[in-house]
Amino acid sequence: MIINTAEFLLSNTNPAKCPPPVKPEYAFIGRSNVGKSSLINMLLNRKGLAKTSSTPGKTKLINHFEVNGEWYLVDLPGYGYARISKKEREKWEGMIKTYLTKRQNLVTTFVLVDSRIEPKKADLDFINWLGEAGLPLAVVFTKADKLTQNSLTSNIAAFKAKLSETWEELPVSFITSAENSMGRSDILSFIEAGNKDFKEYLNNNSPQN
Ligand code: GTP
Ligand code: MG
């Protein structure tokens, strides 16, 4: 897929105020500082589109972007950020889980996992929650440029081994780097295929049929 246009649409905390669910949508989520905004900018080839920061927990809103006038990309707030209160965490959970379960046009949720570290409970719990809710997901290992091929391979194997404890068939996964664009074309092809499926679904379920 060639990215011709990518623009920020709106941010909000209320899932009901998202753009009308008429275009296929892809959400990006992960622990704070995992590299969500960097990955989004890399995928869309727009440096400052999604705000990156060295301060964890900066993205607190549901951020919608429109790509090629054809699909929506959503930058969601990070989870597992230690320095927030229980009340804030519950507020986050309510907002995100409402968004994920109610959003009719959501094709796939990309769950970002830092490839440099051992499997984290917050990531496994979140992936398992999506699975139990029957929501399609893909795992994206981030920051692959930051470690050796050996460490990368063994960290990913360790994560998949953990997932295998609860998943019969593992979700699709991608290995990425926002530094050198690793994984970019694979993710964009995956989205392109999702867009095609979405269109077919709409055609097959339109009122005329
Ligand atoms: P919050 O929105 O604050 O939760 O963070 P985020 O998940 O959006 O992470 P962000 O993209 O802001 O990146 C966090 C830090 O990791 C920044 O300093 C990025 O420059 C760095 N980073 C992100 N992706 C990569 C990557 O692929 N390679 C390297 N080397 N650094 C990365
Ligand atoms: Mg961010």
C-alpha cells in the first residue's frame, strides 16, 4: 500500500464521539512507551503525526487518523503505566474496553510488545482479554533495531511460549522497528487485505441484498 494522505482527525475520551464507523479501522495499543506513536509515524511515513515522547503515558486520548481517505488508524492510550492511580487506571480500562467492544468498524487491534524485554503480565493479560472477547488482534514486536538477532529471536520465542499457554493457535505477529522501517510493508499489506475484507463484508450485508 502506498500512503498518499494521512491526517489527524480528532481526539476524544468518549468512544461514542469517534468518527462514524463507515471505514475500516485499526487500533494500536500497548504498554506505555512501547513505541506506538513512533510505529504509527513510521507506517504512515509522517514524522510528527502521532506525538512521540520520552515521558511515558503521554497519549491519554483515543486519537483518530484517516489514511488515503479510506481507513482509520487509532492511537490508543498505553496501559500498564505504573505511576497512575487506581482510579485513573479504571477510567482508562472503561474507556478502552468500551471502545474495543463497541466499535463496529474495528478490523484489527495491533498490540505492541517491546521486543527487548521478557514477557510482561500486562501484555499477556491484555492479549488474553481480547481473545476472550473474540476481538481480532495482531501482535507487533517493537524496537527490533535495539537488540541482536539472537536476543530478538529468543525474546520473541519466550513471548510466544507464554501465549501458547492460553492460545491454541497463536495470533499473527510482526517484528518491527520505527528506526529502520522493519515490518512496515508486511503490516501495510495486512491492512490492505483487511480493507478488502471490510468492503466485501459491507457489500454482502448491504440492505439491497
Ligand atoms: P506513550 O504514548 O507515551 O505511551 O508512548 P508510545 O508507546 O507512543 O511510545 P513512543 O512512540 O513515544 O516512543 C517511546 C520512546 O521509544 C521514544 O523515545 C522513541 O524514540 C523510542 N522508540 C520507539 N520506537 C522505537 C524503535 O523502533 N527503535 C528505537 N531505537 N527507539 C524507538
Ligand atoms: Mg504515544
